[in-house]
Amino acid sequence: MDIRFAEKKDLPQIIELCKEHAEYEKAKYEQENKANLLSAFIFGQNPSLKCLIVEQDNSIIGYATFMKQFSTWDADFYIYLDCLFLKANTRGQGIGTRLIEKVEQYAKVENCKIIQWQTPDFNKKAIDFYKKIGGVSKTKERFCLEI
């Protein structure tokens, strides 16, 4: 098993995992033009998204995407973990912990002291995992405004 930053050749498998992730979280997922869009954000001239993948036997079994953001309250930057997803048959093997450790390493390089993320309240396994690694929950409602 190898955890590394994604390459363009990984996009088809990443998109499939994104679809699985959306289904798991009971969300809709539109695949149209995803390869072009993700390619621009991950590999473009000014990439705004980092993507780590977990590869095993030439198959991508998980991914984590994250970006550097700013907190006005803290007057400092932090890392926002947008997605962390593993195929169901690979969960509970320490892979998620290793992914988080890689994100922590990146955060340190970027001089960020905090990583933030969210998960649906029905995702009890993820919540238990995040508590196990030392994550602290902040109760907030998430809102979306479609434009």
C-alpha cells in the first residue's frame, strides 16, 4: 500500500471514489465534466486543492482532499479537509489514520496548526474514528446557498 499525491492518471479512479463517497453520504453526485474540473483544481497553474490517494495493487482504495484556508477568528491559516474516504472493505485497518498523518505533515510544512473537517451526523463510524484520533467536535449547522 502506498499513500501519495494524486497524478493525472489517477483521475478516473478518484472520480469513481467521489461517486461512492457521495452515495455513502446520501448526496447527489454529477459526474459530467468532473475530470476536467478536478484536473484544473488539482493540477492546474494555480492548484487550490491537494489530493492524496491510497494505492494498493494498482487500484486506488481511498483518497483525501484538502486545502489551505484562512480563519479570521484565529487570524491564521488552517487546513480544511474536504474529503476523506476509503472503500468499505479497507476501513478499520489504520489507513485513515495514515492519511490523516500525511495531511498533518502537509499542515506542518504550511505552518498550519489546525485541521478542520466535517461529517454528517449519521456517519457514526467516522465520528468514532475522528474522536479516536483526537478530533474535537464543534456543533454547528451547515448551510448551502445555491447560486
